[in-house]
Amino acid sequence: MAPRKRSETQKTSEIVLRPRNKRSRSPRELEPEAKKLCVKSSGSSRRCDSGCLWAGLGSLQVPPPCRSIIRAFYQYKLGRAAWPSLQQIGAGGSITGLKFNPLNTNQFFASSMEGTTRLQDFKGNTLRVFTSSDTCNVWFCSLDVSARSRMVVTGDNVGNVVLLHMDGKELWNLRMHKKKVTHVALNPCCDWFLATASVDQTVKIWDLRQVRGKASFLYSLPHRHPVNAACFSPDGARLLTTDQKSEIRVYSASQWDCPLGLILHPHRHFQHLTPIKATWHPRYNLIVVGRYPDPNFKSCTPYELRTIDVFDGNSGKMMCQLYDPESSGISSLNEFNPMGDTLASAMGYHILIWSQEEAGTQKS
């Protein structure tokens, strides 16, 4: 059921709901309807351009019986072949970073708490080990890859950042932060430009052509809390950072010393939660992030939902919110396909697929 359109002057954001399955109702759905009326949060109800994914989300319908869209893509590509099973590394071996090999999409790079950064294929074979700590006290928390320069960069839990060539040759290994490096990102337009985020409450900008030591950063961007992520916009001109409390910042390449914008948003962190990271839409100036309602947050309302929030990248105003009543978990990671018309949201054991073209969501 699609929500009715709201007037331009109304001060509530749009919440796009996936229709309920009556056979499966979450505990929140069983609360009195009067309590649910307090869900809406303040913000702009203005929609995006009509060509954008979000312009059509209000018409979402329940798809046919859910099956894994990832499995469907795989079978479409390879036929009715057996679903691949990757070798598991057991408890304590969590994957912390994942990137497809831009030179071969049947392979992927992965960093993990096992203490390695490696290249694997979908048959479970390890093709190359780029870094190995050889100790349970050091593991790798993030990675990024550049196809143009054929580089791999990875960061560990004690503040080190390692730059390697895709052939496995280590270019340098330096301690760039005082504590864990939670995120590394290469600029999509200038891949010699690197951003690193850390729980030491800083984000640092580096020129890979001029790195000589931990003091050779171009800029250091202090934050009030530990930082989960720092990612460049698709055009490479801005940087989006997410802390572990309630701030999302937008920096401009023209003025790194001061945030261009600040969005107050509840996404606090605790040990057993996958860190929440805001991300850019690949074609529109939109920021997408999962909400973890905080009763201590100033604008928190009773029975606030764990939505996926969409903000205007310029004004910081709320554009709309996505919510699936059957999957009321916290959406920690959100990733778009290159065209930007499909959004995959990681939520606990589920992956929600939001697609305008499919006119619905799918859950795997």
C-alpha cells in the first residue's frame, strides 16, 4: 500500500513501507496503533528528481515469494549450476572488507579478523595472500582497490596502513594512526588520493606519491568520536564521514579544514554491531545511512523505527525513509549497484534489495 503524497509544506519525512505479510508480524507491529502514530520524524518531505530511484519507492509492492536475488543473479550468469560454497574460517574470522577484483569479477579481495588480506575466487581458492599478521592480536579491518594503478591498500587494528601492488609486492607499510584503521578509501578520480579513518577520532588525507611517514599526511580532520568510515563522492570532490555516535559530515576538496555540512543522526556503535557507515548514491547527490534510534538523541520520538534514511547531500535535509516491517533490524551497510537503481541493505542475517525496476523489495 503506497503512502499518500504529502504537501510541500508538511514537516514530516516520507516513510516508505514494504507491505506486511499477515502470517509474519514483528513484535513492533503488535503494539497499539496509537503508539505507531509517534513514529514520524521531523524533516523535509521534498522528493528527489523524478528520474531518481527514490521517486518511485512509494509504489513498492510485495514481490513474488522471496528468494535470494544474489542466487538469482548467479544462476542467470552460470545457469542452474550448484550454488558455490566458500570455505569458512570459523569463529573470530569475520570478514571486515570486501571488494570485487576490477580486473576479474569472478574474484574478490577480502580483509578479515583472521589476520589476512587476500584475493580469492568463488570456488574457495586463495589466489594470493597480500598481508598476513601471523598473530591473533593483529587483524585487518578495511581495504580498497584501484584498477587504474593496480594497487591494494589495507589497514589493521593497531593503526598500520599497507600499500601493495596487485602482483603482491609491498610498496610500504606505515603506522598512520594511533589506533585501529576502520576504513581506507581511494579517490575514484585521483587514485593517488587516499582517505583513512580511525577510532583515534581522526580522518586523514594522504597523497600516495608523497608518503614518507606518519606525519606526511596532507590534512587531518579531527572528530568528536571514533570514526567508522570516510568515503569519497563518485566525482571525487567531497568526502563523507560517519562517526560512532551521531554525526555525519561532508567535506569539500576546496576546504578540508572545515566541514561543508553536518548531519545529526542516531547511529551509535557497540561491540557486537556491524559499524554503521553512510554512503553516497552513485548518480545523485544523496546520502544513505541506517538509523539506530537513540533515546538520548534530541529528536528521538517514542517507538521510532530502524529505518534507512536518505538525505540531500547539499542541504542535509531528510528526503525519505525506507522500512520493511518484516525485517526491523539495524541496516549497518548499504550498497548501490553502479546505475543507482538498486540498493542492497545488510541487516543482520538478511540482505534487503530495494529496486524501482523490480517494483518491490527482495530479501535473502
